[in-house]
Amino acid sequence: MIKIHPFEAERPPAALCASVASVPYDVISTDEARALAAGNDHSFLHVVRPEIDLPVDTGAYSDAVYDMARTNLDRFRDSGVIVKDLEPGIYLYRLTWQGRSQTGIVCCCDAQQYREGLVKKHEFTRPDKEDDRTRHLQVTEAHAEPVFLAFHDDETIAALVRADLGSEPYCSFEADDGVTHECWKVNDPQAYAKAFAGLDALYIADGHHRSAAAERTATTLMNGNPGHTGDEAYNHLLAVCFPSSELRILPYNRVVSDLAGLTTSDFAERLTSVGTLAPTDDPTPSGRGVVCVHLDGAWHELRFDPAKIDDSNPVESLDCALLQSLVLEPMLGIDDPRTNSRIQFVGGIRGLDELAEKAGASGVAFSMHPTSMEELLSVADSGMTMPPKSTWFEPKLRSGLFVHDFSGSSS
């Protein structure tokens, strides 16, 4: 039984939504954030990328960065850039891009259910990134960015969403990347809570570090509170929950800077030992078990030998796992893709021309078939974890449209 909770959202007035909303902290560099926020004092990048308001030589994890996040968040509150609702609510958040829409339910989930595995993971977290998000949470005392969750389609929830979408959104704008963002406050929060109680699990689509940091923060505050009841606001994690059928995963492509001393002909010959290799004019893989390879200025299709694919294993049968185990490690020496500096990961939103450019004359690029939602849910249900950079969800949630303040005892 999944528990969700209404919360007293801090959100921008309708007229400010477009100027406040920003891309998430983890999809841009500090320099990119500084450029995006230039001339816009309302941009939520001042909260999630607060180093942009500090000297350029400030350490990324210095105390000053987190203190600035709190200062800027409080400035937004004091100046009315974000305003707290007077009573708890649940919200809808619809994103429309390239003719497709996905509508999520904005609510709070339980830290305890994350601990129990009812909010399921499919990735490992990096300690440095988890520590960073934990410090940001503890200093700001707010969930400044929601976790992106998925659930198996449910008709009861779908009917509630359809009914609430019948009214005018209180927030509607098109961002500079062409994504339209719309928000509603639902009529009956308890009806959603009752409907979610019929679900068996929620799945983290994007936001593993934020989820882990939120649970760590909740645990710290719980252990420091002798009167802990479980109903405190710090136990509730800000999330946007989407039906899995509406979500779109783009490929997460790979580029290796060199061929580990091999000539292009030697490397191509080794590729034929794990599948069939043929020239192609279409660098987009046609389906599972197929990877397109940019080598020596040309694209090739590598179709893995079916005998090398263990379909009974939901992780090892993933294309990114096959590439790692059959090509990247044994042929190119990429033993740990999380730490090896010779490999780059390129989100599918950036296009295939960038892949070829990054590979250059001496490297190799791999155009991947996107992981499916069914594969992601299967891995999470098995209790296993995907290889790093297996999924790229698009469009991204904008930050700043919903904030959950847990500094007090209310929800």
C-alpha cells in the first residue's frame, strides 16, 4: 500500500512561473547555470546552483555554497517570488513536448516506504553527489527539487487526473526548449491518497541522489527528535509521480576517446567476434540487441549474437550491459565506466552529430537503443541495479514550481 501526502507547497505566483522555473541542478554545469540565470534574479538556479552568486573560485562543496542556497531561498520567500499555500494540497504537473504529454501527480511520499523498498531504485548512487544533496537539504530545510517517480498505470488515478485537467491550469508557459509546462491544484487530495493506496510500489525514474539524500536527512532528524511520530514534514519526500506508459526514455550514448592501442581495422575485427558488423546510413539502432558504432568517420551497425544475450537476466540483457561486458571492458579497457576518464556519456537529446564529433578520428562512439520503461521496472522489481547512465528521461521537470518546506512540524 503506497502512502502519499498533501503538502503546503511553496510555489511562484502564476505571473512569475516562467521566470522562476529552471532546469534541474544536475543537467548543466556551473558556467551554463550562470549564463542561464544572467539578468534573471527570479531564476530558481539561484537556489539549486547557488555557486553562480559566489566568486568563480569558490569550491563546489564549500559551506558558502549551501549557505547561499538558503539565503536565496529565504529571499524568494520574503519577496513573494514563492508563496506558501495556506492548506495542504496535491497538484498536477503536465509537460507537453513534440506532440506528447505526460501528467504527474505532485505530492509527498514516505521516507519510511523508501527504506522498506516500496519506492524502488534501479541505480547506485555516488557518495559525493549524495553528500552534496544531503547538505543542500539540511541547510535549506526544504526539498527544492522533486524526485521523478513512476507507477504502473491505474485507471482510478487516471480518472481523477482527467477530471481535474478539465479546469484551467493556474500555471502555463512554454520554456525555451519548446516544452509546455502546466500546473493544477486538485479538487480532492484525499481521493488521490486513497487511489495510491491501491498501488504496490513506486519507481524512481530520475532522482536517485535526491531520494537517498532525503531519506538520510529524514533519518538524521528522526534520530535527533525524541518525540518523533513519523508524521513530521521531514519524513515526507517531494515527488512527481507519472503513469509509466506516458514516460519517454531517450538513449544514453557512449564515446570512448581512443581505441586502447588498436587500429580501426583491428577493433572492427574484434567487434565481429561478438556479433555481425555492417556499414549503415542510419545511426539509430533498429531495436534491442543492436548498437550503432561510429568508427573511422563512418557508422556501422553491430548486431549482438543472440547466443551471448541472457534474456533471463533483466540487467545483463540490457544493451548498455552487453556493450560494457562484450566490448568496452574486454576490448577497450573501460573497467569501471563510473570512474574511467576515457569514456563520456552523451544524452540522446544532444543528437548523433555530437557523438561523431566527440569520437573524432581516434575514438569511437556508440549510439544506443533506449532502455524501455518495461526493462526499468523489471530491473527495479528484481532488486537489481542498472549499469550507470542507462536512461535519459525527457522532458525534464522544471525546478522551482514546487518546494516542500520541512523546517516546521507540519506537512
